[in-house]
Amino acid sequence: VIEFSVAIRFIAPQYIPLPISDSTLDWKIISGVPGDKKSKLKVLVAAVANQVVQEYQRVAQMAGLELFALEAEALAAVRALVPQNKKTICLVDIGAQSTTVNIVDAGILRKSYSFDFAGNQLSYVVASAIDKGYSEAEQVKQKQGLLSQDKRVSDTLYMLIDPLLVEIRKVSGEFTQFEGKEVTEVYLTGGTANLPGLKEYFSEALKRKTEVPNCFANFLYPPILSGTLQEMAPRYSVAVGVALQGLQ
């Protein structure tokens, strides 16, 4: 295991745009057996800048908490949303600051890419389009989204979302090319996943069944909370995934 760890650190710089000395690495074998020359070994490597790790350590310290572990958001989201799914799924996590496009095959994260596409960005551009403040634009975005009758709103959102669809097609196509497997479904999560009309537009544009999965689906809760939790779920998929790791 020690030799394998050394090999990972030796090879990782070819794929990670950060100096290894300034990064914290984690890795997981997703197929093959170390030492078995007959099996093709595939390893998922995650790297985080030490500065980011230190910032989270300071936040935990200031909050009076003991930091148990840190984990990449993509891994937590997969655990919460597709742990037992046997299909090949493209999980798109649209956050407030960035978006990750992840390919999950048989419940295992195989590829993960980050893009500068953010929910906050949509709100700022809508605010500019309708000449309103950020808060009002955020409400318009959340309530109307792509279904807005105001062409300034809908056209602006389509213009920003279309490049993301291009990236999703590219990531999915590369996976199909190298692995010989087609992405069968698309899952949306993150705070922007509930944008009105987004799920339907993704389904039509990508020609794939598109869902907004509920990270609370396997928990017991009063039926009266179903609607509220369904609406909240996309914002909490990463938090739920991290919590589940702590229970395992």
C-alpha cells in the first residue's frame, strides 16, 4: 500500500494543475487489483490546495468544532443521490459559486469536472437584464426561471445555460469514447436545480431522462414535510452525503 501511495504521488502531477507539495491528495481504486498485471487498474484521484484545507480548519476551530474529515463535494453528492444505482449517470451539481459535472457508473464516481457556472451569476445577469436589484432578480429567477413570460429573463437564462449543456455533452461524450458506455440519465442537484423549466430543458436538449433526486428520500419523516423537503433537497445533497459517510 505504501508503494502504491508513492506511485500515485509520482503520477498525479500529470493530471493535477497544482504543485503536489501545495496539495492534499486522496485516492480511491475504482477498478482492478494492485499488483495484478492481468487487471487494468483505474484510480480516482482528488486534490485540494492546502490553503483551502487550512481555511476549513480555521472555520472549524473558530466554531469550536473538532474537524473529523474533509471530503470532495462530488463524492458526498454521489453517496447521497446514487449509491446503489447501476446505471451510468451524469450528476450535475449547480452551486452558488461553481458547477461540477460528474460521471457516475454503477454508483462509482468515474469523472468529475468543475466549471465557472454559478447560480449567483444567473441572478446578477438577470438583475442587469431587467434593471432590478439582486434580491428582486433572485426572486424572479427562482419563481419564473426559463418559463418567464419576460423575454429579457428567459433569453438571458438560456444564453447562459447553453454553454453548460455544451460542456455536459463534451464530458459525457469523452466518457462514452473511452469507456464504451452511454450516459443514460442526468441528475440535477445544487441550489439552481429547481430553476423552473431547467429539468425539462435539459431533458429535451440532452435527449436524456433528467431528474432532480431527493437526498432525503431514504429517510423517515412526517408526510406533511414531503413538499418542503423535496424543494430543499438539492441544496442539502452534499451535506447529507457527508453525514452518511460519518455513519458508515
